[in-house]
Amino acid sequence: MEQNGWDVVWEEGSSSEWIVEYVVEQGSERSRHLSLLLAEDPDGVREALIEEIRAEYPDAGHLEITVVRLEAVEELGDLAHAGDAVP
């Protein structure tokens, strides 16, 4: 196990990374989010997403959530990078 600066404990081989893009509608306001979540399967992603939304909107009443994209992250080690950002 490895502890990082965000108080998250990582267990190698137990979880996968998932990209989740979703939209939150609260009344007339609409926010788009993109998250990288750790989970074993899509059910685990759903649970992690619910936790994230509860933390982001702690006092919200009714929220409409639309998941736009959900995909497992593939190995990025050999991916070519073109741009100014350093991966």
C-alpha cells in the first residue's frame, strides 16, 4: 500500500482508473465535470461518483445527474504526446 498527499490509500492491483464525464443540474444552474475515479468495476465507479457529488454539493437538495462518458483508462505508458503540457 502507498499513501499519497491526498489521504488516499492505493492498493496495487485492486482498482482501475475510470474517466467519468457528467453534468449536474441544480435548479437553473448546470455544471459539467470530468473526474478520474478508482474502482474495481462500473458499480464501484457509481459509488465513488455518488461520494464525489455528495462532497461537492453537500447542501444541495435535488440534483439531476447525467453521465456523459464512462470508460476505463488504458495504459498510457507508450502514448505519444504532442503539446505544451508535460504528462
